[in-house]
Amino acid sequence: MDDNHLGDFLCARRAGLRPEDIGMARYGTRRVAGLRREEVAVLSGMNADYYTRLEQGRERNPSPQVLDALSRALRLEADARTHLYGLAGAAPAGRPSPYPSPQVTPALRQLLDGYPNTPAFVLGPTLDLLAVNALAEALFVPFRPADNLVRMVFADPAGRSFYADWNRAAEATVANLRQATGQDPDDPRLRELVRTLTGHSPDFARLWAAHAVRGKTRDAKHLLHPDVGPLALTYQAFDVRDAPGQQLVIYHAEPGSPSAQALSLLGTLHATRHRAEPRGHTCS
């Protein structure tokens, strides 16, 4: 990872836009993917040389007005716009601490256990699994270990079969991780994770270079568990207000559906296995 995070993001988003996406006529042969720098500058109402300095990392402190103009020109959605502000060090006051605590409070752990019939877990900003309830532990049994969602998708052999639509899961996971660079691009955990996965997975490297940004909110998950078969679930993510950077994620199956029955069976199998595990012996 280099340190020109702002420039890399602008370049990637510029490359992802075609002239026709913004109602601009296409003239002649284009040697670059997406928009030219000069076109972004015109759309943003700024000098082309200034925009070039932004991309090249020679200018790193654009004003909020410039960031707003770039957000409009590059058609950034809410998560990507917030990410842009974070990269420029100009996020609105009250942004989360760049160094959130990795500790999950006892009260939050108790809340997790209050969802016995659905998987629930707490994520850190780099998608580390900080705490899980019993059913989430059962859900992630195929992974060794179930420690980080990005590693599980890209570096664990179980990932390709566990996620029924692996490509969609991979894109979403990288977009979720990219959001962490807006909080703290130099976070050692983030840098280590990206460096390791870039070397391990060409798919991760390609998706990371695209600079897509999307926070976890609500979405569908289609999983294939080796013990209970297909699971069609929906998840909802909630920010943990007293631990900025942490998210509570709850999976849910439609009541009475085959997936709800499969989750119930999974919980029973998990509890049975735990009861059957040998206990340690105490010397007399």
C-alpha cells in the first residue's frame, strides 16, 4: 500500500466513469479508461492542473467545497463521499476515532447471546470477528479459523463453497474493507491485512484496486453450509455507538422458511456437539 490514498481513489473512480454515464459526448479515440483528468476538472469547476496535483499526491488538503464538487462530478454515493472526506482529512466533526477499541463490552456480549435463534456477531473496522453468539459460531464452523471476513472469503478454502455467489460476496467484502481506509489509512492491522491478501489472492488485488466503497447496512446472503445445506438469509448491521468502528451484525431467515428450519437444525447440531465434547480430567 502506498500513501497516496486520496489520489488513488480519485483515479480509480475516474476510470470507472464513461462519458456517456454523465451525459458527455464521446469524441475521437480515448487512450484512458473512463474520464480524462481534464473532464473531471471541468465537471468539478476547477483548474485541470489543480486536479492533476490531487491525483498525483502533490496536493493533499482540498477544501470541503472541492470535495463536494468532486463527489458530484464522480457520482459518488453516500459511503464513497464520506470515504473521500476521510481520505482528505476533512471529514465532518464527530467522525469515529481512527483507533477503535477491539474489546467487546460484556453488555454487548450479553446482547449477542439474547439472539439464540439467529446468528449475531460483532465486527471491527477491518472486518475482524470480535465476538459471536452460539449460532454464528455454528454458522462459521467451515472456516479455520473464523477470524476475519475478508480472510475467510479470499484465503480460506471453505470460502468458495460457503458463499453461493462468491463473486458478489467478494466484491461486497472488499468494498466494506475499503471503508476502513477512510477512518485510518495507516492502521497497522489494515496495512497488514491488505498486504497479505494482495500477495495471496489476485482476485483481492483486482477488487482492492477498484476502490469501490460500501458500508454494511442491509443485504441478502446466500450461503451453503456443509451441515444443513442452502441458507437464504438477510443481514442488518448496526453501529455500536459506545465503540466507534464496531458493528453489530444480525442474520435473519424468513419465519417458517426452509432456511429458518435449517438454522434451527444447525443450532441443535452445534449444541449436541458441544455436549459430546470430552471434558478435561482433574487429577486427585
